[in-house]
Amino acid sequence: MYNMIRLIQNENMKIYKRLGTWVMVGLIIFVVIISGLVDKFLLSSNMEGTWQEELQYQSMELEKQINEYESMPMVGNAIKPLKEQLVINEYRIENNVPPVENETIWGFMSSLSDITSFAAVFVIVIGAGIVATEFTTGTIKLLLIRPVNRAKILLSKYIATIIFAIFMLIIMFAGSFVVGSILYGFDRLDLPYLVYSGGEVIERNMITHILSLYGLNSVDMIMMVTFAFMISTVFRNSSLAIGLSLFLMFTGQQMVMLLSEYQWVKYILFANTNLVQYISGTPLVDGMTMTFSITVLIAYFICFVFTSWIIFERRDVAA
Amino acid sequence: MKNKPIVQIKNLKKQIGKTTIIHGISLDLFPGEVFGFLGPNGAGKTTTIRMMVGLMKITEGEIFINGFSVQKNFEKAIEHVGGIIENPEMYKFLSGYDNLIHYSRMIPKIKKHKIDEIVKLVGLEKRIHEKVKTYSLGMRQRLGLAQALLHSPKLLILDEPTNGLDPAGIREIRTYIRKIAAEENITVFVSSHLLSEMQLLCDRIGIIHNGKLISVETVKNMVEEQNEVSVHFLVHPLHKAFKFIQERYPHTLSRIKGERLVLNIREEDITEYTKVIVNHGFKLSGIHGEQKTLEEKFIEITGGDLHV
Ligand SMILES: Nc1ncnc2c1ncn2[C@@H]1O[C@H](COP(=O)(O)OP(=O)(O)O)[C@@H](O)[C@H]1O
Ligand SMILES: [Mg+2]
């Protein structure tokens, strides 16, 4: 155990004593600030009336859209979220619960949870390099001729990558909190989050909602980083691992969308990485549940980790 | 050499794909000796060393270090081994000191003052806190030595430690290796393709060529051999003369080759042997000396790839 901690310390030293790492941290902070400014000064809806009037207008538009969809074939699931939104809008007006979407720290923070994929890019860069660069620079040789087995070395590298992921998420979360509070102040901190569940609207605590958004969004990140880690271990090439992982991360959802009429699509990794679909939205394929997705994710995860481990353990180091 | 061997290599083979790179090497190394592993480029030195330190899997055969099998008990076997395999590749973006901290964390029970001690031993005190990317090749070699010596190994493995160094750098490394072997009493296994260098540095030399260990000799023997010439005597009766020489000079290497008696003797002794042969009633119809120095022998073995 003590041994393991020292190995992780080593990997951390190799991550955080690199200038590139801090450039990435700087970029994350920069993006959070820029999103804040854009959110506040460019995107803020110049509301003319009250939020009630605004919502009523939005509901009208929604109804129009629903009618349009109902006359079209093959729309399938698209109507359901619109209808739910309609119910929530009515609830807001009846119970005097204004939306948080704009002009509050909460709105800003929950909209930023979507750009965890931006942090994911950096985490993938680290995860893709942590094994491969030891091979390309030849340092792997001196690393492996120590009285430590290879599995432990690999595990320490994986853990260090996950620690970096958590570090990036904390920076984003804390950064968006600070930027949000500067731009919007702490007004309306008590606003609840509304969900449509089982035929009625439920009020939930906002901060747990935002944390769970971050948590669910980072599932995607963890899976893709583990994938990159595997590719990097198998092919000892960090560019390949970065390229492949990012390509799949950004196109995977679309590919699944295109194929969503087939039942087997639900076994594809990318049909399951977006867990947010189960709290605010509808599943991609009918009949998919949170439990199903988590099971599929765990299966993929074990597969990635196992492949990395077997390959790393057996590899002849001839770099 | 009466001691128990620190390294035992038994019929070591390595096959990659369909080609066999190492064809059954057997070798024992003993505590405190400096062993030279000499062979031209591509002979299989690095491959052998990689198997010794567990970087490559062994196809056939076994390697024991300090009594532990490298395949079956890697952590125990490698515990007392330090090494540089090919170039001393360290983390360039870290300081020399951070590199040493890094490796020291991978060994149980290492004291901080041990690091400072080693840094002094390899003479890097002044620059140890600078980034490795600012180091010269010679300094990197010394840092490589430092990481290999951190845990006071019983066996130090160095793969072509003087590669790419200028003569001054080579002398420097040689001094360090000699100093380390003497002061710390450790076995040094050093590979090279340079005969001259090995002769100055080693106690024993093994010659590897095309994945086979051709000969293992002490440098002392080699140096003596180097002064010798094979002299061919056209003498009658041949077998009687052979027997006579064997009895009279039991320490002289003698053999029959075709119609000739061949003796490995020093040039200055040719007169004496001739005199003795003639004086004992043998008929001598010709003498022919064949220069066969050590270096020429290597060149013949290795097809001229071996730099002398
Ligand atoms: N990974 C590999 N795959 C195939 N052949 C290899 C590999 N590594 C080395 N060889 C071959 O094995 C032989 C020995 O190489 P090596 O051990 O590096 O020699 P040396 O260190 O003595 O110069 C060479 O002929 C080389 O081409
Ligand atoms: Mg070599």
C-alpha cells in the first residue's frame, strides 16, 4: 500500500512538473471565464416582459411544435421531452418558480457542466501519454527494472490519470462557481430544480442537481480516458490514442443516433455514456434504463482495463 | 572466483517471430569481478541484457540472479541489480535530483542521504538540481550510473556505457566503473563492441557473435596469448616430435596440423625450440611462422566488424 502511494507520487510528479499540464489548467480557467462573459453579455435574452410572459410564449411555441410533430411519421421519442417541458412550464407559473436558465449562478453552473467534454480532452491527452511517452522516450526501461511488478506500475499510472481528471473537474466546478458568483451574485440561491417524473413535477435541491450533472457527464470522460489509456498501452503511441479517443468521443453519439432504429445499438459504448439522458431527457433507444447502461459501461470498463493490463504485463520492451 | 556465482545464465535462448537471436548462452558471473561482454553490433548483447533484467521474456533457458529466477521471482531477482540499458534515458523535464527521487521511491527503505552520497560519487553535485535536458551526454551517463547505484546493488549491468562519448568521457566512465567495483565490491557486467576498451576495464571477457558465446577468457590470459605466434615446424618423424615436445614443454600449446607440428610460442622463443628439436635428432625441413594475435582472431571471428 505504502509502495503504491509512492508510485502514484512518482506519476503525479511526472504530470505536474510538466509545463504543458499547467497550460491545460490555464486553458480550462480561461474557457470558464470566457463562457461566463459570453453567457452574461452576449447570450442574455433581452427579456421585455416578465419571466411569466416569456414562459407563456415559450409554451405556445412548444405546443405548435408538438402539433407539427404529431402529424409527421417517424418522430418517435422526440415529442416526449417537449411535452414534459410544457408541464414544467405550467408548474413554474402556477407555483411562482422562475427558471434558473439565465441570469443566475445556478443557470451558469449547470450550463457549464456540458463542457466537461472540454476538460475530457485534456484528461485524454494525459491518459494517452502516461504509458506511451515512457516507451517513446525510452524511460520505460529504467522504470521497469525495479523491484515492483508491472501491474502495480500500470495501476499507479491509471490512478494518477483519474486523479488528474478529478483535479480538472474541481477546477471547472470551483471556477464556474467563482465566475458565476461574480457575474450574477448570490441571488435566488434557494431556487429548486424541477424534474418531471412519474406524471408529476418534483422539486429538487439545486446544488445536488448540478453535482450530479458533473458526475454523470464525467462518466463519459472516465470511459473515454480509460479507452485512450488502453490504446496507448497497446500501441505505445499517444497521438493515435488521443486521435482515436477524441474522434470517437465527438462522433460516437452521432453514429449511435444514426443507427438508433436498430435494437443492437444499445450495446454500443456511446449509446450508454450519456447518462444525463435518464434524468433530463429520453433514452436513445426504447427500453434502455440507467441500470442497463451502467451494466454495459462496467462491462466495457473491465474490458479496457483487462486488455491494458494483459498487454502491458506481457510486452517485450525493445524500445 | 571460488565464490558462489551472483549470476547464472543457463542455455539462454531468444526467438522473435521465426528468427532466433540468442542461441543458447550459458555463463556464470562471480562477486566482485568486472565482466566484459564483447561483440560487434547486432551480436545480441542488448537482447541478452534485456532478458537478464526482465524487459524481454526468455524463450528458453533460465537466468538466476542472487539465486532467484528472473522469470519466476522477478522482484527478488532484480532487487540487487542496477543498470543502464543502451542510452541512459531519464526524464528530461525533471531535474537530475527529481529523477533520483523518482527511482528511490521504487525501492523500499532508502535514505535521503544515500542520494546525496551517490551524487557526490558520480560528481554531479553542482548540476544535480538542473533539468536533465541541459546535461551533456557524459553527465547523463553519470546520472545513469547514479540511478543504477542508488540501492547499493550487488550486480551492475551497463550496456555500452561509453557509446557516443569522446575519449575524455570514456576515460571518465572507466575511472568511475573501476572505482565503483573496487569501493563497493560489486559485480559489473559491461557490454561493448570495443576490444581495446574492454581490455583496460575488465577482469574477464566473453565474446558474443551472432547470438552465440564464442569464448570466455580472463584478460590476463588474453594478454599473454597476444604475444604468441603459431609456428609451423615441418619436422620428421612428426608424431615422435609431437610427443617429445609435449613431454618437454607440457605448458606449450601444441598440435598436429597436416604434415606439420604447430606450436603456440612467443617469437623470442622460436630459436630455442628450433635448437632443441634439431639437437634431439629430428629432421627439420622448414619453419613457418603465422602471426595470430588476439585482435586478428577477433577480426576473423567477427568478419571485421569488431573495432579494435
Ligand atoms: N525486437 C526485435 N525484433 C527482431 N529482431 C531484433 C529485435 N531486437 C533485436 N533484434 C535483432 O537481434 C540481433 C541482436 O540485437 P542486439 O541485441 O540489439 O545487438 P547488440 O546489442 O549486440 O548490438 C540483431 O540482429 C537485431 O537485428
Ligand atoms: Mg546493443
